[in-house]
Amino acid sequence: MASNAERHAALVREIEAHNYRYYVLDDPAVSDADFDALLRELREIEAREPALATSASPTQKVGGEVRAGVVKVKREHRMFSLDNAYSAEDMGEFVRRVREGLSDADVPRFCVEPKLDGASVEVVYDGGVIVQATTRGDGETGEDITENVRTIRGVPGTIPHTGKLTVRGEVVIFRKDLEVMNREREAEGLEPFANPRNAAAGAVRMMDPREVARRPLRALFYQAVEVEQRCDTHGAALAWLAELGLPTHRKEVVVPWDGVMAAIGAIDAARRDYPYETDGAVVKVDSFRQQAILGFTSKFPKWAVAYKFAAERATTVVRSIEINVGRTGALTPVAILDPVELSGTTVSRASLHNADQIRELDLRVGDRVVIEKAGEIIPQVLEVETSARTGALEPFAMPDTCPACGTKAVSRLLEEDRAEATLRCPNRNCPAQVMAKIHYFARRFAMDVASLGLVLVQQLVDAGMVRDVADLYVLDATRVASLDRMGKKSAENVIASIAASRERTLDRLLCGLGIPQVGQVAARQLAEEGETLERMLSWSPEDLRQHAGNIRGFGPKMVDSIAQFFADPVERSLMQKLVELGVGRPQPREAPAPEGPLTGSSFCVTGVLSRKRDDVHADLKARGATIHESVKKGTTYLVAGEKTGKTKLDQAKKHGTKVITEAELTELLGA
Ligand code: AMP
Ligand code: ZN
């Protein structure tokens, strides 16, 4: 039988391979549950033999100890910045200088690749494991972020190369992940990130690796340092990194000098479909030998240049600055603009974040401004054309009071003894906050009550019919019908759709309540732990802390926030009311299998099959079978498709599981 260490090593290899398929190729070979099962087994082995839980283990992706402070590290090889090019002429100039630097017969080829817009990192592997990761810093020295980088999924903790290997790349956040993350931030009462770059750059330097682990960071490597011994060209080095299981962008092309502009154009045309932001193309002399001949200036390599794509910008006039009151009371200034076209949409509002930003921009009502769609998400005011100012414009001042309820605005104290830049309305009964809370509760990712749009919520709050989300469930149809633009029929529809939301599961309910720090993902984890709201309310504060603290990835800040929310008398009585009103269903565990010919047998399906694995699972379940995500004690059958891993077969042997082919399965299903 395999020793713990052997089984551990095999599992690590399998998990890293799945991570690569998932995070790099975007082509997972197993279900999330399958993957979790592998990770669980790894954790079990490490619990038995803690020495195996090294920092390189995939179990350590949840993050370790909080850093004590910023540690600067001088790196072995300097990280250079890149010279920029903005036009075909600039590129022509670059190519000419390269050719001048080489002998006439030594014709260069160029590697053209996307310029990834994130935060640069350098990662050093030695003995096959990560020994150091740093930010670029000033090039010579960077900040030690080793623990943070270890948490990034898709960055393998181990690689099959035992010598020292230094790689550089960009930590990025995929656009789709940022969307989810921003919704989470909204749930936490935080400002959304304007673009993935800021989000990635902020996350990669955080002091608490467990927090970092919660961010959807990815890394894509674009350079291997001093690998001339092994590869002749940059392109070959990128291919080698991919072979080692390191994530690379895999979008490089190598072309002769007269193909460079076309290659750049191709990246520009395709980049909106890339999952990450690309702000340009990097053109590098492909041959390492030629790179060495060309050398460096004091700032840049002479063998590379960054071609920057023009950002999508427009100019318009700020007509007014409105103050928006958020769910958590945050007062956010919003610029109301003369409508203008920007990357295919009409923009008439731009976020201004807070008073500090307005001051920094020196933005005044009436100013002509340049706006940019940073990361193609929220339009930002980039700069004010102060030279275009005619006449005296008043500097903008944030109001002292909440525009919705007149309460004096305050700013929260942050940990570091400095107040945050955001002003808040402290009045919990502030109509704007009440409205935002109710609207949030009804949103798609929470209780999903489509009929409760902003306008209707506003009407209900203004009419005094709804003061909190519990009031929604006791609305009176005749009173709702009396509202403007409502009729009997639509009022009934609204009430029916609210009533239907009683059936939402606990995760949606918890999400809709807007517990600070708890977004969609955390709400689901919390719901699985809590099962019902009633049960959660029955917990003592200590029990609650214990339960929340047991959840994977919940750090002390989250636990504090949840504990505070549940201790708050107003929130408690609201939750109590919801329980009494029968809102929310218990969080489902595994659905019980129906009775059928296969009742009593369990199946683990693996490898490549002719049909989708989910469909096979569905067929099995419909016949009463239980699905096991991994082969364990009591698994009756292992359905081994093509390329079934040896570990699965070993497990089957160990547990006396019968191994069958897909054809045999089809027979069983037919019977
Ligand atoms: P800049 O920060 O404008 O000087 O541009 C140089 C930076 O671009 C490098 O330090 C890298 O962090 C980043 N970069 C992004 N993608 C690439 C790439 N494919 N090749 C080289 N550098 C890249
Ligand atoms: Zn207010």
C-alpha cells in the first residue's frame, strides 16, 4: 500500500494538474465537488502527518499568518520597466534601432504578446517550490509578498524543475471575477473597484494572506529570467513555463519585423474577448542571444517595447454633482454629465467616490472633463480641463448633512486612527438607506423579487408602507393598488412575487440582509453552517463565533462582523420577524435520492466519457443511485472513462470498488 507521503505526492500532482486546467486552460476536467474531494483527502493525510503540510501544499492556498510588516527584498536581477510606443511610426523606430544594434546578417524576429494590466510580480522557485515572491517596487527592491502569492490559485506550489527558476508575470483579476467581487463589496458596504488593475494591485500587497486567498487573483507569467542555458528564444521559454505547469497567457506570436504591426492589430481586435484587461502589446526581440547583444539603457531593455492602445475616452461637461445615499449610509458624490458616447454606450453619470477625489481633481460643477471607461466598467472622471474654464466656478463641498434625512454626516474611524474619506449618514431610519436596503434585499443575487424595482421601493417607503424588509411580507394589496401607476392586477402580481420569495434558501436571505463583509459566497458558506435562520438565532454569541470561525476562509474580521450583526437588537428583531413570517427555506444539504433499480449502489464517475459527466450523474440519480465524488469506503462502482487516473484505480482496489467501463455502465442504466 502507498505510504502517506507517496499518496500525498500523487494527490498534489493531481490537484496541481486540475488547477492548471481550471485556472489556466479554463477547461476543467473534474467537477468542483470532485476537486474538493481530492483536496479533502489531502487535508486528511496532512492531519495525520502534519510534516507533509508544507507551504507548497495546495491545502495552504487558504493563507497563513498575517504579515508583521512590510519587508523589502533586494532581488538578484533588476526588473525593468518598458519603453512605450503609441504609433506605427514609434514601432518602426524601435525596429530600426534593434536592427542597428545587430549585424546586418543577424535578422531579428519579434515576439508579440498582450500587455497584461495588473500588478507585476517576480516569483522564485528553487527545489521545485516557491521560495520568494516580490512586487516590482523600484525594480531593484520589491516588497516580499511570498505568502500572498502562495495563495493564488493556479500558481503551482510545486513545479517539476529542481533548479532555481525566476519567473515574472502579472497578477490580474478576470473581468467576470471582478463583477462578482464588486457585488460582494457592495454587500460589504464598500466601494466597488473601478477596474481589475486596482483590485489586483491592492490585493497582492495586503498584510493578511487569508484575505488575499479570498480574492479571485490569477497570475500569468510572461518572462523567465536567465534561462539561456535551456532555451534559445523568449517564445521557447514561454512554452517551457507552460510545460512546467506555470500559468502563461499563451497568446504570443513570433513574427518578422514586417509582421509586428499586424500582430499588434490582432491583439487589439481580440482583447475585448480576453478574460483580463489588456492595455497594450509587448514586442520583444525573440532571440536571447540578440537580446544580450542589444542590452539595456539605464531604464529599459533595448530589445523590448510596450505598444499602448489608446484608452477609450471622451470629454463632456459636468452639469451637477448629486449625492447618493447607499445602503450602509455612505454618501457618494456622482457627476451628472451631458450624455456622451463612450465605447459603445451613452454615459451620463460618473462615479466620484468621495470628497478627496473631487478635491484632487479640482472638479467643479460646469467643468469640462475627460472621462474614461477604466476596465470598461464604471466611467471615471480622469481629469478636468481647467484651461477650458470660463468664469468663476464654485469649488465643490460635500454637504454636512444627509440629503435624504438631514442628519449630520459622520466619517467612520479606520483602524489606523485615521478617519475614512467617506462620509456617512448615521441615521438607521434614514429613508434613503431604508430604501437602498430593501432594494438590495430584492436583488437578483439575493431574494430575487423582480417586481421590486427602485421606483416601487421608493413609493412603498415614501408611503410609509414598508420600513424594513419584513414589512414586505405583510403588504396589503388594496393599499399597494392605491399607489401611483399601480392597479389591482399589478399590485396582486407584486404581492405574489414577494410571497414567492419566502421559498428562497437561507443563503439568499443572509445575503439579502446585507451583513457587512458577507457577500454571496460567504453567505452560502454561512447558510450551510447555519441551516436555518431560526437555528442561527438560537445560538449564543459564543456558539455563533465558533460556528462562523469554523468556516473555511472566514477570518477574524468576518467573524466579528457576523457576531456584531447578530448581536444588534434591531437586526435580531428583524430576523426574528422574518422567521415568524416563514421567510427562507433551510439550506439544502444533499438531496435524497429517489427510489429506483440502482438504489443502494453508489457510483464514482471519472475520466473522459462520451457524454457529459453531469448527464451521467443525472441518469444514475434518477435510478436511485448515490454519487460519490471520490472513491471511498462503500463506493460500489467506479466508472472509469478514458484516461482514468491511477490514483482513482488504486483507491478502488483499496476499497473493493468494482471498476466498470462506460459500456458496462450503459448496460446497467438500460437494465
Ligand atoms: P510600464 O509599467 O508601463 O513600464 O510597463 C512595464 C510593465 O508591463 C512590466 O513591468 C510588466 O509588469 C508589465 N507587463 C505586462 N504584460 C507584459 C508582458 N507580456 N511582457 C512584459 N511586461 C509586461
Ligand atoms: Zn440620511
